[in-house]
Amino acid sequence: MGGAVIRGMLAAGRVQPDDVLVFDPDAQRSAEAGSLGLRVAGSAVALSDASTLLIAVKPQRYGDLAEQLGALQRPTLVISVMAGITMHTMTSNLGRHARIARVMPNTPARIGAAMSTVAFSDSCTATDRDEVMAMFETIGLVHRIDESLMDAATAVCGSGPAYIFYLAEHMMRGAREAGFDASSADLLVRQTILGAAGLLRHSSEDPATLRRAVTSPSGTTAAALAVLDAAGVGDAMARAILAARDRGRELSKDA
């Protein structure tokens, strides 16, 4: 995700390659950063003097990174792209100089279509807020929230693409079982989801109204939806979001 953000900023001209110093223990990703013309650090310690610090690691790896960074020695805008790691935890690790923004984008950032949510600490300045909003607008839409909703936003937006991919996976399976070859099933499902998402994005009508417009009484769509309702798919979807939210809360306790 950090790579997607940096690529977006580079493409938008918000930063130049020489402005960015990257540390990644993964040699392949470090090489990819170097291929973009970015400066590559040999250790996390080299990042401690940055004026803006973007942390985009798995939450389970944050503890080791924070230990390497230690308390920051100068006022620093710290942008966190991590599920479950709270501002309180980061302030405890990084010290009083950390002005923290928590951001949760999602994988459509790779094509400039992310939905990112952002929460700011009280110590963030107006300039900090403008900088972070502009940074993540290079990869999609940005919506400001309170930190208390960050775990819920992670469940809806951060994990959300996986729900759509899960739907697509099983729609394709159903298309194959209905008689289509794999290539045709792939095409039909991808374009159907793309078109439906576009209609949802640009329509003023809510999803239920759009669904009803497709569903003729006693028709084919009604038959399909009856199966989904009988299986409890709608309730399961809502429970899945709550489960993802609760896991985010558990991660914050483990940090």
C-alpha cells in the first residue's frame, strides 16, 4: 500500500523521487523502490530524521519498527497505514514530536480508485491535514472520520474489496456450472460487477432501489435473491463487517 501511495504522489507531481527515502526489509521491494528513483535506506534508523514519515507495514511488524525508530527527535508528521494501531500506541512509542494521521486506503489504490478514510490527532496542524488529504487524493477518494470509527472503516473499506472479489469468485463458479467456459465466465462477471459498481457510484438511488429495479416479481432475479435470502447472505455480510471491525480492535490491544 505504501508503494501505491508513493506512485500516486509521483504521478501527480506532489513529490520528486529524491524527496522520498524508503526502508523495507524485503530486498525485492527495496529494489523496486530503487527502480523508481527513490532513495533506499539500509535501516529504519535513517528515517528518524524525516519531516514526514509514512508507516505502511503489517500491524504485527509495527512493534519492531517502532523500537528501531525510537522517540522522534523533531516535530514529524507521522502517517500510519496500519489496521489496529492507535494514535495512543504510536505516541507512546514515537514520543511527543509525532503528529499522527491514521489513514486506511484499500487496494484499488493501484488503479487510482481507492476509498481512504483518515483521522487526525489533535496535534496535527491545518497544513498537516491539507497535506495528508492531498496525498491520498492522488490515489482516489478520501473521507475524514473520527479515530473511534477507524476499525469500522477498516472493516468496510480496507477489507471491502475482498468481499467483492469473493462475490466475483463464486459468481464465476456459478457461471461455469451454468455452462460457460472459464474465459466467458470471467468476462461476464468482471464486466457485470464493473457496470453495477459504476451505476451505484453515479446513481442518486440507494442500493435497495437499484436492486428492486432489476427484480421482476417471480422472475429470474427474484429466484436468485430468494436463494441468497434463504441462505442468510445479507445478514452474513453485515456480521462479516462487524467481525472485521472487532478483529481490528483486538489488534490494537495486542500492539
